[in-house]
Amino acid sequence: MVWQQMDPLGPLAEFAERLIHVHAKDVVIDRDRLDDVGILATPLEYHTPVLPGRGSIDWTAFLAALADTGYRGAVCVEVEDREFEASDERRIEALRLSLKHLRNASPAAA
């Protein structure tokens, strides 16, 4: 939703009763490139997928809003960050870093 310039929190409340699985990934928007190509360009022309905590998503707000829905299921990390895709060891490191970031951002950690 972020690369589409949409609010990622609003739908959590709107679809609370339908949440059955949640993925965590983040994104960096290249604003200069977006200004050049526009919102109708192929998304990867102006955004880069990254691990949770390396992009623009406020994970503390997201996880709080998710908790407010009553969701108690898993939050599965998508390792969609070029820096961590080269080997199994890097993917494992990506999962560890993501877990650390999401735990620190969790309302339960406060």
C-alpha cells in the first residue's frame, strides 16, 4: 500500500474480521524518481522492497493498529531485500534482524 501512496493502517480496522495472515515487509520510496516517472509507472521504477525497519513503515503504529483489531496470528517476514537474498546465511540474518526490529516495535515490548 505504501508504494501506491495509500494509508497502510486504515484497512486494518476496516478488514479486522477478515485478517487471517499478515506479511511484514517494508519499502523505500525514491521521491525524486517518483517525481520523474509518476505513480502510474511500474512500481519498481520508484520503490525498493526492504526488510522491516529499513524503509518507511512505522512498525510501532502498524503493530499497535494490528493488535487493536484483535489479530493474534503470525506476522510472517518476507525477505524481499536484495542485500539479503544472496545466500541462505544472509536470509537467516535478515530474519533475525527483522524479528529484532518487529519485537522492539511491538506494543507488547513497550
